[in-house]
Amino acid sequence: MKFLKILHQDKKDLKALIVDGDGARATALTEVLLNCGYTATPVEDTMSAQMLVDSEPFDVMLVQEKLSSELGVDVVKSVRASHPD
């Protein structure tokens, strides 16, 4: 339910990070979110995702279930561990 609440925030304030090993799919999802008025940033690997999260806050992460090097849930766990807020 938290995800639904976040999506109802003021769109200009919502920042989404898209982590997907398929660049074309990440780009397509980014374009959909941008067209809906959200801010979205795509990355294709976990290292890039962690670096971005360390440098700027995101409201929501959309993560591919299985990336080339690890599971999407592991990316989420890593981010939550380093940024519990």
C-alpha cells in the first residue's frame, strides 16, 4: 500500500529509480513514467543503482526480479540496509 500512497504524491516531487538489465525495457518504463509527470532514472546494474541511491534520494525503486549478477530483492535489501529512511 505504501507504493500506492507514494504514487499519489505530487508528481513533480516523486523520483523513481528503475533498475533493469534490459536497457530497452528500462528506457520504455522511464518514458511511461516521464509522460505521466514523474521523474524517473533508469540504470542497468546494481552498482549504478547503489551509487545513485548514495548520491540522491529516491521515493520508489522498480527493480527487475532477476538481474544478471544478483536478484532484485538483494538490491532492495542492500539499499534498505544503507538507507533505512
